[in-house]
Amino acid sequence: MKIDILAFGAHPDDVEIGIGGLLIAEALKGRTTGIVDLTRGEMGTRGTPEIRSLEADEAARIMGLSLRLNLGFADGKFENNHETRLRVIEVLRMYRPDVVIAGAPTDRHPDHGRASQLVLEACFLSGLRKIQLPEQTDPWRPTVMYQYMQFYQFKPDLIYDISEVFEKKLLAIKAHKSQFFDPDSTEPETLIASKHYFDNLHSRASEYGIQAGFAYGEPLRCVRPAGVKDIKALY
């Protein structure tokens, strides 16, 4: 299966928070979309890997994803090295995405920035013919790569309109119910499990949306300058 848009996250729920709306909207347009979670989130304060896997599956269903994979790297411990890059290259060559979206280049959680750099390097290396994999897949390099905002803010290069799918994005995030605000939960409170954090998801989407003339938007950073052939594509 060829995937048009493939998004990577260090942990289950990272992608939903950052660009869940984009993936939902693009799937509704008929494009194939997928998420690759690098870890199972086993170091998280709340939930278990098994619970988080079920939650990730439910979020994928809500989002209409064509693919969701988990590479099983060690949460909090994985490295950007030859072995992990080869695993990402294997995925890139198997699904041949035109668009790859990774997390923030630097962020509050060390895994986020490390994952972003890992995916960025793998996207380049995947196009090198002399990097051989056991499956003998052909080289593949995505046409374009973006990075989504996580905890720390950055100046976006573009803002994607998620106004029509914002409520569905929230449903996908809430599918990870072990991780987010639940007044009936007896698990320890964390930053992302606070009501304030969930309220902030609303305000951030509104803040960036209004800058581009939308009700709600998702900010993205271009890894390289974006090019267009028709200026009306920016309207």
C-alpha cells in the first residue's frame, strides 16, 4: 500500500495533538494517511503499553487512517543511530509517502526533538541507492517534509485549516483517555492530564487559525522552503 501522507511521533498521541486535524481532513479528501509511533509510551506516568495500544487503534479509527504502525523503540531511551534510522528507512521504502510530517525539532520532552532529527535524516538516507535493506526495496525519498508543533512554540511557515474537523480531532485525542484529563481517574495527575492543558489545545488552535483567517488551525514548519506553481494555491 502506498501512503500519501505519513506522520511520525515519538509516542502514541503525539501526532493526534500536533496534526490530527490535518490527517483527518486529508483522509476525507481521499488521500491515504498513516501514523508511525516510534515507541509504545511505556515510560508514561499513566496507562500501560497495552492500554495505550488499544487507545491508539481507536484514535486511528476515528481519524480514518489507512495505516498505523508502532516500531517499538525504547521510550525515553531510543537513539538516533544507524539501527533506528534503518528501521525508519524500511518503513519509508515500503509505503513510499510523498509527504512526511515529523515532530518539533526541539521540545520539552527529549524524545520529541530526537525523533524529529531521526526521521529527517532517515528521509534523506532512504533515497540513497547504496543503502541496502534485506528486503531489497527500491530507494525512496519523500517529496516534502514538515514538522508539527508540540509543547514549545515556533514561528510557523504555514497554517493548515482544521476548522471543519476540529471536533473530530478532539475526539481522536480523547481516545487516549489514559493520558488526558479525566475527573474520575485515580492515576497521578500530570501536565497533559490537567484540564488546563486540554483547554490550551482549544486556545492554541484558535490562536493560529485566526492568524490565517480560519476558526482553527495547525501550525507547521517547512524543512525546506515551500514552492508553489500557482499563487492561488495559497489562498
